[in-house]
Amino acid sequence: MQSRRFLALVIAISVGHWLLYLALFSMDFALGDAGAGGFVPGLLGVVVGVLGAPLMYVLLLPLTALPSPRWWGDDSNLILGVAALNALLWGWVLAALVRRRRARRAREAA
């Protein structure tokens, strides 16, 4: 797979992941975490947990392990930034898997 196609695939997957994660995370937060006694459907929580792995779990570390919160500005900026880095990681891994599968099919066809 050419470098430009690979990069385009990484970007497309990353943007899609980022938008999907933020929409589902917002829904999860609105349904369960924001209100007392709210109900979060189990499947939604699992999907948000899987899509948030691995970098969103860095936010569970003590604040001393992270850069100064003042550097990020607001909590939402920190969440958006880490979510973007996580989406980029997902995009690169999934695009690499697609490239590997295409190369395997090309070898088998030859």
C-alpha cells in the first residue's frame, strides 16, 4: 500500500474513531455520570471502554503523573486531546492491519 493511501486511511479511521468516541462518551456521560441515579446501558459502557482503550485510561492516573493541568487549560481540552491521540493510535493500528491483510492476499494470489 502506498504511503499516501496508508496516511489517508489512518486519517479517515482516526477522524471516524474520534467522532464516534466523543459521541458515545457524551451519551454515556449524559445518561449515567451527570445525573444522580442515572442509568447507563451496559453495552454503551462496554463500547466506550473498548474505544477508549488504551490512552483514555491514562486519565485515571493521579494528577502528579500527568503534565500540569494548567498546561492543558480545561478538563475538556485534556479529554479532547487524549481522545485525539487515542484515535490516531487506533487509526494507525487498524490501517496497518488492513495493509498487512492486503499484502497477504497479494502474496497468495501470486
